[in-house]
Amino acid sequence: MSTASPPRAAPRSDQRSVGPVLGWWAALLLLALALWWVLSDPRPAGLSSEAWPYAVAPPLVAVAGLTAIRRGLLRDRRWPVLLALGFAGSVAWTSSLAATNGALRATPVSPTTTPPLPRFLLERSTEWGVAPLWQTAVLCLTGALAVPLAAVAVRSLCGERAARELLPVLALAPFAVLGGTAQVAAWVLGAAALAAAALSSEPGRRGPRRLRVAILSGLLLGTASLFGFAAVLLGAGVVCVFFVRRRPLLNVAAAAGFLVPILAAASAGYDWTADLAAALADSGSTGYAERLAAAVVALLLLGGPALVASARSMRNTPGWPFLVAGSVGVLGAVVAGLLADRTSPAAWLPVLPWLLVGAVAPARPGGPSRPAGLALLGIGAASAYAVALLAR
């Protein structure tokens, strides 16, 4: 008879409390929806029957992804394979949502919140005869690249286990409903910038190579800013990454790289600061309270319950620089939306996903990362599905 003691059950502090997370998320969402409904005039529109038959695709994709996670089919995959699966899952989820909310039949661009460069590219593609279907397909494929890039950044700063747990959160995130918009280029380039910042500051990397990767981080961030105004606020995450790694000189290298695409665009006739000022022009048609309530509703729907789980675990995650980047970015974009009299969640896309990093944080500092849980992922997917149906 073996005298070995049986394995101990995981401490209660290591088990994610799903109930309080869902309770807080539902309460906040219902309160924000009530305020928005009272303050909105006219009332928000309801479901359009034109969503069918495309509306059947997102539930099928979500069920397939959640089933694979539940059965542990992704648990022992090699890291490159897992990144590829995360990309494929993001493509399927984003494309199905784009089909549901009508992005396959309309040019996904906003003249008031999208910088001139992506608008110019989309307008040229329309003139060349590229159908909206192919435009959206390219945008969905491009945006999905950000999922493995963000996982690489988290792996560098938080470890591989945290990155593995975060991949399904990002692949099935509610914000994928924005994947057919022009800001996906800023989301991808911003994710690449933060990944480059994390890799450049890793211990053991030699000085010259470290500087080159830091300059690349700045180049990517500057280019991302040309595709999405909010992406410039990801610079807060770059600075925090270098602060954590105690590499202050890399801030100078990244700043130098950032200026290159901005100055190059200016020399080509694109004045980024003038374009930003024009986007912030106040039209004054609605009140601040209505816009703020709409912003809170959008934030809770696009973040899902994982947003609340991330906020509750912020102090325990070594990925707090990414949370700072996301928080500063969303706050800045919301304030800009209040001033400019327009709430455009699509403009938040470059920064919104970084708010979910804490959803896989350990129960206590220094502990092992935890999965977000099927309940949080499933309800988050359902919120994205609801947005896709109602936002037509």
C-alpha cells in the first residue's frame, strides 16, 4: 500500500470566483443600459431581420471554440501551433460577426473617426473595383494577426502559461465585432509595437540588437497612429514595459523610431496633428451624460465579463503595463469622444484588447496564471453576438 499522501485540492484563492464577476458585469451593464435608454433620443434601434441567415455563424464558431477548450484540445499544443490556432480562431470568429452585422455589404469606414490614411486606402480599393466582401475579408485576416502578437508580448512579460490562457480570451473576445473596421490595422501594428518593446527589453539581449528592436517598436507605434488615433496612447505601455525592465535608454530609441513615420507622412501631405484636431471638432448635438452612458455600455459589451475579471485582478498581474496602456487608451478615446460629440467604439480597438490581460492573472502576486473560465468566455461571446445583431 502506498504511503504517499493524496494530492491537495487547489486553495480557494486559486479558484476563479465566476459568480461575483458575472454579477458585477451584469449589474453595471444593466445600469448603464438604463441610463442610456433614458437619456437617448431617439431610442436605440432594435434587431433587423436582415441579419439572417448570417446570424447562425457566430454561435457555431463560439460553440466549436468553447468545446475545444473544454476538452483540453489546446492544452498540450506546442507554442507555434497554439499561435496558429489562435489566429485561425480569431479569423473565424471575427468573420462570422462581420457577416452578421452587415460589414460584408458596406464599406467599413467612418469619415469622422478614421484617420485619412486608412480612409484613403479603402476609397482607392473601392475605385479599383474591390468589393466590400473582399475588403472585409482582408480586414478580418489582418486583425486576427494581433492575437498571436499580443500573446507574444504577454509571454515575454508574464510567462508562457499566462499567454496560453490569454489566447482563447482574445480569440473569442467580444471586441471582435469591430474586426471589419479600418482600425484593425492600428490594433495589429500596436500589438506588434508592444511585442517588440517587450522582446527588446528581455534580459540577455545584447545592446545593439536591443536598440534595433526598440527602434522597431517605435516605428510600429508611429505607423499604428496613422491608422488609428488611439494607438498613440499605447506609448504608455511601451514606457511602462521599459520601466519594469529598467531600460530607460530604450525609451529614447523608441521615441526616435516613432517620429519617422509621422514625419514621413507629414512630408507626403498627411498632417497627423491637423487630422486629429479635425476629428475632435465639437458638433454639440447631444449631451455629455448620454455620450458617457453610451460609452460605458459599449465598453462593457465589447469587453465582456473578462473586463471585470481583469479589473479585479489588476494588482496581481505582472502584465500591468499592458493594462495601463489599455486604460490610458480607452480613457483618452472616451474623453475625446465626449469632447467631439461622438462615441465611436471602433476608435478604441487598438487599445481595448489590452484591458483583458488581467483576466488570466494569478489569484495572488507571484502565483500561477489561471484560465478565464468557460462561463466568462461564453457570455462574452454572447455579448458580441448581441452587438452584431443590434448594431446593423
